[in-house]
Amino acid sequence: LVVAPRGAAGYLARHGFKQVVEMAVGETLCIQGVDITATPANHPARPLPGRPRTDCLGYVINGSRRIYFTGDTDLFAGMADIGLGLDVALLPVWGWGPTLGAGHLDPYRAAQALELLRPSLAIPIHWGTYFPVGLRPLLPHLVRQPPHTFAQFAHDLAPDVAVRVLAPGDALDLTGFYQ
């Protein structure tokens, strides 16, 4: 099952995904006792040829923990309302190349988001995986440094929020974190 923004099902079906549930901001889907609510994201639409035009979304997942996946976003006014009672926030701390365009959080702005969200735990995401071919060896600090810079800013701006930096592909057992 794939949960996606409204308008994405046809595109995803053409790429082999047969079970797609489309959502819009404010809608909630319940899957086996876990609620998924679509939230706004502040990211300009960038239509690409052959891809659908959809709204940019984040998601709050309510199960045994309350987790916020921001999606690609910049800070926005409603972020503080989303943060009520969050256990975990997954925050993007960089884009895919050497510069950030509109609709993205850099390490400092992601730490500012923690001031609004106030989760128990923040995990930096959206860094170090996609990078333009040939630039990775020229700018290795942008591949490795953003989550660590975020952690430093987070310590200063939101010292009550724990930060865990995970390498791409790593996992974190939240059961152990909350015991």
C-alpha cells in the first residue's frame, strides 16, 4: 500500500503500484489501528514532464507513538499546531545538491522548526543520498555534514529535544529510546 498526494495514483499505477490511497491536507486514513493524517508542507510545486501535479504533503502517523514526517518543506505558520504531543519529528536538513531552493530546510531552519514542534526526538533526514553526478567528490561536506550541523543548532535552540543522526539506511528502535 502506498499513501500519496491526491493526483498521484495514475502515475504510480503506471509504475507498478496497484494499491495507492490518495490523500489531501486534513484527511486521515486508518490502517490496522494506525492513523495517518496528511498535513501541509511549504514547498513550491515543480511539475516535471510525465509526472502529475500534486500538492506537497507531510504526514502525522499516530500509533503507539506520534511521528511527524514533514516531507519537503520550509517553515510555515501551522507547524506549531502540528507539533502538539509529538514523540518524533523527521526533519529534512538539506536538499539534493550544493544549494537549497525554496521549500527546503537547511540545518539552522530545521532547528528552528524544533522550536515550533517540540518533539521528544528529532531525526534529520533528506541529506547525503541524492547528489548531482560528479559533485559528491568536490563537495563531500554537503554529503556528510548537514545532520551534524543540525544537531549543534538543535542543542542551542531546542535543548530539550533529543537528536539522533542516522546514516542513510540505518534504523532506530523507538522502543529502546522510550524505555
